[in-house]
Amino acid sequence: MADPRAAQFWDKGRLISHSLGEHDTKSIVWDYVAVYPPGAIWQESPPEALYHGSPVIKVTEAARAAIAQALAGYRSK
């Protein structure tokens, strides 16, 4: 990813998938995008996302809009 504010991880053990609701092989969470507010911290479970959706290819514009909205709110503080 070209933007240093973004993070992308390889989750070999599917720890994030489990934290997002995976309970068997049919419920594996993949190809998923979530936008969190600036400063969001994951504790024992993920914080509430400003936006989430999948598959990524179908939600790119909505994810972009959520990111822009989050950044606009962050900059106005």
C-alpha cells in the first residue's frame, strides 16, 4: 500500500478472521475492508468500524468515501 497511514497484513493463523467472527471453514473472513476512525485501538475485539464491506472489488468506492469522511473529520479537530 502506498499510503503510510494504511496497513495491510498477512494473517497466516487467521487471528483477525477469528476476531471478526470466523467459527469454521465456511465463515473465514477474507477479501474484507474495514475503515476505523483515527486513533481506534483494537482491544479484545475490533472497535466499531466506520465502514466495512466485501468483496473489496465491489466496495472500493464506498470504502474510499468512508476514508475521506474519516480524514475530513480528523483534520477538522
